[in-house]
Amino acid sequence: GRQRQAQKQLIAVGRRLWMRSSDVLWVLYRKLRVSCGMSQASLQRSNRILRKLLASPTAVQLLQNRHLHQVVMCVVFGASKVEGEAGVTFKSIIAEHKASLDCGESLYWSVSMHKGNPKPPVTDSQKGNIIEFYNSVFIPACKDILLNDD
């Protein structure tokens, strides 16, 4: 009864999360392909990484007090780096995201920097920009998924 209903609801939430992240990834890829030559290999790697990441316990840690788009942008940057595409920079990712999916400046410049369970609310002293988040939180949490996505 109740447990089965809760399981169905979790599956539905997971499906919506995947669909939204996939939409954001596709929009960014279409723009970055034109502006800086992001390859289909980077798109495919990003797609595999997102699938693994969203199915892992790491997803909860990364999404808590953060925006899904922040994680997708980090996946795109990381996948492009692994594929050796120097043209895909955070500057270009932010520019294309702003032009297509603008969610406000805080998305890029006010990212929660906690690693684990923060005590809400997150204060300004616990925030950094998307690049700091990528280096300090995303990479330590996702390095294995980024490098071993086969």
C-alpha cells in the first residue's frame, strides 16, 4: 500500500529530474556546439555522467540547497575537459546558459559550497561562484564518475 505508493512517487520525481536535466543539457549542447565547437562525444559523455550521477547517492548531496542547472553546467564542463575540448569554458557555458535559460545571476555567483548536510539556512559566507563549486565540491564528489563513465 503506502510503501508502493511512495516508491511510485520517487520514481516519478526521478524521471522528472532526469527529463529536466536532459533538456538543459540539450539546450546547452546546441548553443555550445555553435559557439565553441562542443562535440557530440562531449554531449554523449555528459549524458552518461548525468545518468550515473542522478542515480547515485551523490546526487542528493550535490542538489541539496542548489539548482539542478548548476550541476548540469558542471557536468558539461567536466565532460568537455575529459574529451579534451579546451574551447568549452565556464565563461562560455555561463554565457550560453544566460542567453537561453537565464535563471538569475545568483545561479552563477552564489552557489552553496557545503559538502554534505548543511544546517539551514545557507549563509553568504558559505557561498561561492560556480567555478569554486566545481573545484571544491563537484570534482571531489564526482571525479570517479567523470573519469570512469563507460
